[in-house]
Amino acid sequence: MTMIEYARKGGTKILALGSHRPIIQSVLDFDFLSGKSSPSIVGLIAGNRKAEKYFFGQNEVLIPCYRDINEAQAAAKKVAWMLNLQSGRRALESTVGFFETFPQALGGHIFAENVPEKHATELIRHFSQKYFIAGPSGVGLLIPSALKLGAIGGVDLRQISASKLSTPGSVAVISTSGGMTNELIRAVADAGKRISFAAAIGGDRFPITSLTEMLAFAQADKNTKALVYFGELGGVDECEIVEMLKSKKFTKPIVAYIAGVIDEAFDEHMQFGHAKALVASKDESARAKRDALRSAGAIVGETFPEFLKALVKLPEKAFSDKEINIEKIMSREKSILSTREIIDFERAPVFVRGKKLLAKGDGVFVKTILEALLGRPVKSKITSAFAEAVFTLLVDHGGHVSGAVNTMITARAGKDLVSSLAAGLLTVGPRFGGAVNAAARVWLEGVANKIKSAELVESKAKAGELIPGIGHLKYRVGLPDPRVKELSEFAALLKEHRYYDFAREIEKITTRKNGKLILNIDGAIAALFLDILRECERFSENELRELIDAELFNAFFVIPRSVGFIAHFIEQKKNDEGLFRLPDELLFVRKKKIK
């Protein structure tokens, strides 16, 4: 079984040596468009972190990072391919290390340019004829719907889709040039064909896998019915093709184009883009190569448009492209830090519906906390049940809120638990979680002074002040906060709920002006806890005022959310994605807005 056939049958697990975000993301995009259930890249050798975040379709995934090849061997099983993204100077050492650790692998790709020629010849001596290795200096290997090893086919999801890389075909694409390999893949798709596989052997002087070996792969591949080749002046690569055609070792149709005839216009030979793109003898000119290929039986375009027309005439088996909604996939949004929410509010326990309260002996820790805060024994299980509900519902509200963001950024900067927790808690204030106490004061004084709800709203509006406990960025009329909905059922357990009623009267007025000016979680906690303390724990109005002056009510946010912040801290330490930096595209948008 050839390496191409093995990959088609599922042997596609890749270990990346180093990190190159556009290339790695393009591999995941290819995998998703090909219908795979998980990414083919199973890990990265990136020693200063534990994971890197990428998209798989619209969902974010974490690719594990390993300090070295030995750690990767213990964690990543059945690795078949190396994607070497390290510098040219490190390519030899890291490639040798990979194949010594994964001798069962099929091959790999060395992306780096300017690998020292001594190192390149060492790689040829070690691995030529034993493994398929694309490069140095190329874009890699691509087998439609199976394997994308490198930048081949493009690094943008739209490029991958436009080149129809999830549909297997019958035309092989081979070139020394990485950029032209991608151009040819797209040209084949535009000609109404689909590729069987594509490879860029590399533009440096000493590629590891020779052109002869690549043609042998194409000849042996049953899916390949024809071959498309792009070459250039300089070197003797095309002599290998001529020899294989003349000796009948390659018998399938070849359409070729050799660039560089412009060199004839200069008084002396010019060095073009690649290391070997320089004519050293007459036989290395673009025109001489064209003539030699043509005489051996290849179809050679005299101009590039003529070459493109010849592609249309190549044989192709029947195929059916998959329907892909690219715009839907591209609508994905990055979460800045966290990949999950710690609490699923859809599954949060219901504490009141059906009068489900704490049984004897339950919630001892919560009851202990309440008694410490209140300075007296708790008399009613309604009080303990309310605190249990609040603490559970307020543990977390996702990784995008300011306190969680601060905690995670500090954790990723390498700081300790206490520092990270403190960073998150320091965001608590009137705009984030610190309005519970202020709302309690408004509800208490409003009821105590018999202020009409309309008068209070009007006075706040004239003063240009917000009403604490009213308003939410996410929820609105018709889309209530589920936490408020659950807590509101405690009102049914009370004989009287004057503070809660007052808060709801305020809400009726504010929502007429703006649907987002609803009673929020801060306001609901404040109102209900005032009512519960008054009725169930027999607190007087003056005692309630003392608790507000001492900021007791904000503790109902700080205590549970501290647990949530710690959970986010632990998640970041476990993932260890390294120091956080704001994505460049967000900075660009911000700069545009400022202008």
C-alpha cells in the first residue's frame, strides 16, 4: 500500500513541530470541510504552553502542546505525518528526532526556506527512498478529503473551498514551486477537474524527495489518470521527467508549463525566485526544457493561457462536490480566553418550584456562611435555601464577563491563584456585580419613605442616574434572565414581599421606555433577601439598614463568583496557552473606529 493509499484509508494523524497559526488553522479547515469528526493535527511541539486554540468549523478547540518529541510520543498515538514548521537551522535536528521517535510514520513536510545545503544533503542521505518528505521550501502534500500537510491549497478557508479540495479527482499536481502548486490546484478546479493528490517538492537546491520519486507515486496511484506539472528555468529536474517518459516508466498524460523564457531577453542569465532558478548551461533554459518535454510526449504550453486550455482536455472520472456553506462557517467568533461556561444555567437546580427546599442537614456550609455574615443563627430554611440558590446561580456567567477575563489574563501571565483571583474581584463594582448592595438601599429607602415608583424613576432620570438593580445588556422583555426567573419563585413562599413588589413596580415603568431595563439579578437578590430577612429572620428596618451600610448584600455576588473565578484560573493553568495578547484584528478595528 502506498503512502497516498494509506492516507486515503485514514492514516492522517499529524504532529506539528513548531507553530504557524495560519497553516495549522488551514489544516483544521480542510479537515472540517472534508467531513472529519476531529482535527488531523493531534499536537504541537511548542514548549512554553500546554495548548493552542483554533477553530474546527464554528467551534473552538484546543490543540495540545508538548515540550519535546518524547513527551509527544507518550501522548500522541498513531502519528503518521510530520509537519515541520521550525526554522531552517533547526530543520535537520527536529526532522531526525521525529523519525527516530516515530519510525512507523509515512513522511512529512519541511516548510522552512534556507535550510543549509549541508543539512539538506544530510536529510537526503537519512530519509530519501525511506520516507516521503516534501521540502525544504514548499507548501507540502495534499490528498483531497484525506490529508492537508502544510499550506498547500491555501491558508484561507475560501481558497480551500474554491479549489474543491474535499472532492477526490484524477489529476495529480506536482511542482517545485509552492506558490505555483497552489495556483495549479485552483487552475485544475477551474478547468472542471479535481485533483487526485498534489505536492510541492520544494524550491531549494536539494529537495529531499526527487521529482522521479514523485512521478513514481503518480504512476502507481490508481486514482491518478493524468499529471500537471509546472517548472522553471535552471536545474535539471525536467530531465528526470523526460527520462521517465522515454523509458515508459511514466505512461500517463502530462501537461506542463516551464516558466522563464524572459531570461533570453537579458544579456546575461538572471537569478529568479528559487535557489536553482538560474541557467547554468544551455540545456537548463526554459525553451530547451520545453522542447525536451515536448519531444518526449508531454503536452507543453507555449504560453500560460495555452497551458490552461490544455487542462480542460485531461481525463476525469465522475465526481460530486459537497455543498458547503462557507459564510456560515466564517461567521465564527473568537472567545478571547475561555472555551466553556462553568455552569450550564439550563441545568441549574430549581430550588422553589414544587416547594423543593433544603432537607434537614443539607446546606450546612451555606448556613454557616449566612450565620457568619448575619452574626446570628438562621431560623428559617427558606433563608438557607435562598442563599443556596443565589450561590449556585452566581458561581459563573461565562468566560466573557470582565471579572473572568481579568482572572484569566492574569493567570496566563503566569501569576498565582491569589493574584489572579484578586484581579478578577477588583472589577466588581457598580457595573459588574457590585450593584446588589446599592439596589437593596434603593428598595429599602423607597418602601420606608413610601416613595411612589413613578416618582423614584423620574427623580433618577432628572439626576441623570441609573437605578441599581435595573437593566441588562443581554436580557430584555421577552427574553428574561433565567436566574431571576428561578429566584422570583421565592416570593411565593412569603406572606408579604413589599421590597420585591416595589422593585417590580419600578420595572414596569422602566421597561416602557426600554425593553432592556428589566429587573436584573442584582436587583432581584436585593429585593428578595430584604423580604426574607424581614419576614423569616425578623430583622427590623434599622437592622436591614445596618447590613446595607456594611455591604452585606454584595457578598452574595463576591462569595460564589470567587469560586467561578478560581475555576477559570484552574482551567487556564491546565490549558496553559501562554501569555494572552489581544488579536491584531481587534486592534485594527479599534484603530479604525478611533479615526
